[in-house]
Amino acid sequence: QVQLVESGGGLVQPGGSLRLSCAPSGRLFSVHTMGWYRQAPGKKRGMVATIDNSGNTFYGDSVKGRFTISRDSAKNTAYLQMNSLKSDETTMYYCHTDTFLRSTYWGQGTKVTVAS
């Protein structure tokens, strides 16, 4: 079973930047959309950013202008560049992928902590 593996999380000061990466543990076929979501304890998982196979991007309102999603389609790898991070964005970030074959994958998450 292919899994998504996130990396790049960690501790950063308010106003700082982090770059998250998401790569599959094996081969994926017909990848359509890749995206990043986040979920705080006791809250619903919410969309941060997505990018489809045509390069169209969508962002949550709170991150527009600060976060940038990109992908390397040859490697089925997604990235999330996060700038001007805020303390209330401390939480777990999850990678998600779906395919034209109607398969869906989630990563285990990477923790982002924004604190001085």
C-alpha cells in the first residue's frame, strides 16, 4: 500500500517560513489533485491549498498571499511554502492525493509549531 510521507515541519518563530514536502512511498498512477490540509485538536480538518494536474491552485482564504503550493508531477511530490507564519497556525499538516482511478491517500502528518 502506497503511503504519503510528509517532511519539513518543525519550530519556527512568528513571521518565519517553512517548506513542507510530500512524497509517495511507492509509485502512484494517474494523480489528479495534491493538497495540504491542517487540523487542530478538536477541530475539523480544513483545506490549506490544492493543486490539480493542470497546475490550477486553490487556497484557503486565511493563507492567500502567504502560502504557495507547487508540485513535481514527474515525482508526484507536492510542496507547500509557508511564509509569514502566525502562532495560531500551529497544528498538524496533512498531505492528500487523489487519482483519476478514484484512489485517495493521506499522509501521517507533520507538526508545525509557530512560537517565539
